[in-house]
Amino acid sequence: MEHLLQELTPWVQQYGLIVVYLGMIAEGNTMILISGVLCALGMLPFWPTVAVAILGGVSSDQFWYWAGASFGERVLSWFPSYRERAERMLALVDHKAPILATGRTSSTAGPSFSPWY
């Protein structure tokens, strides 16, 4: 294991922040965990890694929002069952938007699992 770390260290130090950025776009939660381990091992600098992870997460959100707004209707037209599910979800979100925005929680059990009406 130590030999593997010695071989990976120069690669991670040279390309690590690029990998963190691309990993945040592809799978943010996993990349945060891996980045934290690499920072703890001293293979990545902490604050630049945090900045790159935030940048990757924000740009990923913006990209996927743009892709959905630009191509969502076309993609949903290829999959009628997904269109029906998306329409039901949108109706549900529209109906419950004020409750979702206020973040109603139960004082004893965390998030309220009771009906919203």
C-alpha cells in the first residue's frame, strides 16, 4: 500500500485539483470524500481543494440546469413514461411549493413525515 501511495503522490499533486474539479461535476459526494482523504494525507492542499470543489459543484449545477432547460423537452419526448412522471412531480411541487420553501419540520422527529395538507 505504501508503494502505491508513493507512486500516486506525484500524479495526485500534479493533476489532483483538475481531478477534483472533474470529479465534482461527475459525482460530487464521492469526490468530496476522496478529496478529504487526500487532504488529510497531505497529498492535496486544503484551501485550494475546497475552492476547486465549490467551483466544480456550482458549475456542475449550472451545466445540468442549462442542459435540462435546453434539451429536457426533447429528451422527455423520447421516453413517454418519464414525461408522465415528470408532469406528476411538477404538479406535486407546484402544489406543495409554499410548504417546501418554509422547510416545515417536526420538533420531535426531525423532518415531518405527516401529510402536507
